[in-house]
Amino acid sequence: NSFDTKGFPTTSLPKMKFLIVLSVILAISAAELQLSDEQKAVAHANGALCAQQEGITKDQAIALRNGNFDDSDPKVKCFANCFLEKTGFLINGEVQPDVVLAKLGPQAGEDAVKAVQAKCDATKGADKCDTAYQLFECYYKNRAHI
């Protein structure tokens, strides 16, 4: 890593472009749920931080955003875990149903969210990253109901 004159890490141009693209991808996801501008901003920041932390590529982020769950790269799975943990939906691989309902219920309707929770929240993977990835997939595939 390189640092500027004030001791802060600098970000390379390709990495910055990737973070901007990822933010756009996450904005589209947030728009589907009709989130507030503040919620969208938080989603963008969380997504960018998790992408950088887990080291996923732009193509992997786009594929996940588009509902392509063929990539079993552990980094993609851990990106899903990081993102869901930052939203409060997961803690150590355990779904937080009250948080999910509180955050999605106002936009999608509590009954619709509860129906998807009943289908998805018991999902368990091999580890917390795999669990998060499978939950992300389940919620994605049932998003028409919320």
C-alpha cells in the first residue's frame, strides 16, 4: 500500500473505479427495495468496504447482483457474509429475524417479509460465509414476494 503525505492510504485508480461500479450495482439493488437515500448510502458504503475486504472482482460483484449464484469462490461467499453482517441481518452466521423484519418490513410489507423469512431463515451452510451466500440466494430468488 502507498500513503499520502498525511499518512492516509491512497487508492489506486482501478480500485476506485471498481468501488464506484460496485456502488452503482448496490444502488440498483437498493432501488428495487425502495430504500431511503440514507439507507442506499449505507448499503453502498458497506458493499464497497466488504468488496475491498474480501477481494472480489467487479465481474463477481456484477454476477452476484444479477442473481448468478454459480460462482462458489469462498471470497464471494464471504462478501455476502460481510454485507449481511454489516446490515445487521446476520451475526456469526445466525439470522436476526427481528432486524430483517424491521429493515425490510416498512418497504415490502411485514407479511411478505415473514413469508420469505419462513422459506429462507433456516438455511444453514458449511460455515458462516456459505450460510450467508445461501441466504442471499434464497432472499434473491424470493424477492418478488418482498
